[in-house]
Amino acid sequence: HATNKTLADYTKKFESLFTLTPPRMRMIVNGLLEAFEKGLKEPGQVVPMLPAFVFGWPEGNEEGDFLAVDLGGTNLRVCLVTLGNGQFELTQAKYRLTEEQKQGDGQALFDFCAQCMGEFLKAQEEEEYIKVAPDTVLPLGFTFSYPTEQDRIDHGKLIRWTKGFGAANTEGHNVGAMFIKSLEKQNLPVKLVSLINDTTGTLIASRYVNPTTKIGCIFGTGCNAAYMEKIGNIPKLKHLGLPDDDLMAINCEWGAFDSFLHEHLPRTKYDIMVDQASNKPDEQAFEKLISGRYLGEIMRLIICELIDEGVLFLGQSTYKIEIPYAFDTAFLSLMESDPTDELLMVIGIFSHFFAIDTTLEERQFFLALAKLISTRAARLSACGIAGLVKQMDCLDEGCSVGADGTLYNKYPKFSDRIHQGLVDIFGDKGKNIQTIHAEDGSGVGSAIIAAMTKKRK
Ligand code: ADP
């Protein structure tokens, strides 16, 4: 035994490392605001504030059949969306992406997307959910949730991969054109109309059903947000000569906040280890403290340190938990939903997945850790939202935040903790900001944007 500390002492230590006080949160909000401003002013900034070439809000009279392909971080989704009368219907299929596809050749990845779409479309026709008349083409919205630089709605140059992707020959390329090439190989009756980010899709889909929506957020494999900005507040778009009062959706890519210089965020040594061992060290600094891809890994690194120090699991074989990324964020979620005093769910996770026996004291410690790590994530998310609320100056008026992603949807109390964070930042007025789950936001949003694009032409 290296020390005589009890697990309760360790809990205290991690509490002080992971707790964000309100003054600290307000400092982070100010840092975010500065970064937003820089991003709107000039291209190529750390938080790039990417114009999405979606001009203003949907009107509610968008209609028709649309296909949407959503390349997220974990799954590929293909949807058929029917819009009409301010409502939508959606059928979808999900396909799991393999590590080889994420790291292989970019064109092959898009070929796979097109292939899945072909299969899906065929199945829809067989089930007679849709009939594509000869000589017609279905408009297709491509939700591609990585930072892309756009100068029109159906083009997008990938700035850099995030969320663990690394497919070759894609960064710096127009992913719209790459996807069209893959679609042509499949000879499908579809036409790519719009290329969007999942946050922009969530923003538009939420607004379609809730007119108080001003922000769209994703809390999944990654973390990011979009909002609607006045053209007059986007100096880097001055050359387009558009009216100052027109609106443009901005994909913030706030996951990149505090990358490289690391001046603002309270990173622990575990966060630094996650970062340095990632395929993109120093990038996506904000996202690495928040999103589903990383929370389990942060917890795993703490557990491994305590194994090395001889504090946990003495005499047991621990190789299974020593594998990078072996501890999924879903485990933290499951622990926090354990209703038993004995923490039977925690027993199950450790014995079933890692062949490790745990004491009640250890289980209570893990539950405390899960709470600390996920609460910090939710409070940092609140900082991001608060930054956009200040940017739009809409605290008094209030607004809804359309939110989606497995972390938001499945993690117990994640949204409550965001709301508490907003109150800690703004006081009682923080209650004017509410997050709402945006059902199928990225797919439906993609369809609505495709419809808006068709109307504009
Ligand atoms: P994507 O961002 O790729 O569209 P999701 O929104 O489904 O996909 O998010 C996937 C992430 O959610 C993964 O990082 C995974 O670890 C995490 N996750 C999976 N299940 C849960 C859960 N029950 N609670 C919290 N996070 C989860």
C-alpha cells in the first residue's frame, strides 16, 4: 500500500479537481465569447464559427419527400423524411461504422455511405413507403458532422477530422463532391442538395416545431452547437454584400475552444493524458472534457492510476480495464441510474465486463467519480450555451436550446445539471434558458434545409 488514504479521501481529492465554481464558469463564458468574436471576424480561427449557408429560419410550409444521410461519429444513419403541414414523418436505418472505415480511405468511406443509402432506398421501395417515379430524383441532404468550410450549401471542404476519425485523402477536400462521386457509382435517383452539420440540422428541426428555439446543440460522440447570426455581425462575410439584417446559421465548432494554447479550461492530468494519447493531440480541447467519446476514458485513467498505486483491486487481474477506451461512457450512465443501495449495477459492470470484484466502498467511489466527471461536462456545456446567449443578448427574452445526442438523451440528469449550471452563471435569469430534446434533429433538419434550399433556387 502506497498511502494510508481511504477512498473517501480520494473522493475529496477528485471533488476539488473536477468541481467548477460559478466564478470559474463565468471566466470560461468570457473566454468563449472572445473566441466567438474572433471566429466571426476572420477565417481560420481556433473556434472557426463556420457560416453554414442556411439563410434564416424555416417558414413551416416546407414539403415533400427527402432523403438524409447522417455521418455522425459512431453510426451512419439513412432517413426518409416526409414534410408537410409543419409536421414530419421519418423512417430510418442505422449502420455501425467500423474502425477500418473511420481510418481507411475517405472515398471508400463515402462509397459505404452511398451503398447503405442504396440498400435503404431499395428496402423503402419494396415496402412501398415511397415510390420514385422514373426520371425523377429525390433531393438528398447530407449531414456531415465535422468542421467543413463552406462557400455554398452543397460544398464543404473538410478542415480536419474530429471524434477519432482519420480517413485518408479527405482533409482539405470537398466532401460534397466526394459523396456525389460515390452516389454516381451506385447510380441512385438522388441529387445532393445540401451539406450540413448535425448542429445546424438540430437548430432548424427544433425551430420547425418550437419557435422559441435559438440554439441547436449536440452531445454525442462529440460536442458542438449552432445558432443564427445577423450577417452584420459576421465581418468575415462582408465581401458577399448581403444585407446586414439577413440571418445566417453559424456552426460554431465550439469543441475546438481552448485548443493549442490551453488558457481557459481547467484540465486535470487525466484530461491531458486523454488528449496526448488521442489521434489529434491539442485539438478539440473543450470537446475532450465534455463528449461521450471521452468521459469513460477519463474515468478509466483515474481507475488505472489507483490500480498502479495499489489502492484498488489488490490481488486481482486487471488487464481488461487497462485497455484504452475499454470503459464506455455508457457505464457511467448505467452507474448513475443504479437505484440499489448495494449498487448492484456497478457490481455487474465490473464483474461482467472486466472480471473484477468490487467492495461497496469502491462502488460508492466509482459512482462519486461518474457524478463528478459528468457534472463537469454538463456545467461546461452550460458555459457554451451561456456564451451564445450572451452573443445573441437574449437572456432577458429567454430561449429554447434544441439538444440531441446520446449523452444528452440517455445520461441521467445531464439536462438538469446543464440547467443548474445556467442558474449558477446567470442567477435566476438562467431559468429563461431551457434545453429541449430535438427528436431526430439532424435527419429532419437536413430534410427541412434541403426543402428551404429548393425554395430559394
Ligand atoms: P453520434 O455523436 O455519433 O451521432 P451518439 O449521439 O449516439 O452518436 O453518441 C455516441 C456516444 O454516446 C458514444 O461516445 C458513447 O460512448 C456514448 N454513449 C452510448 N451510450 C450512452 C449512454 N447510455 N449514456 C451516455 N453516453 C452514452
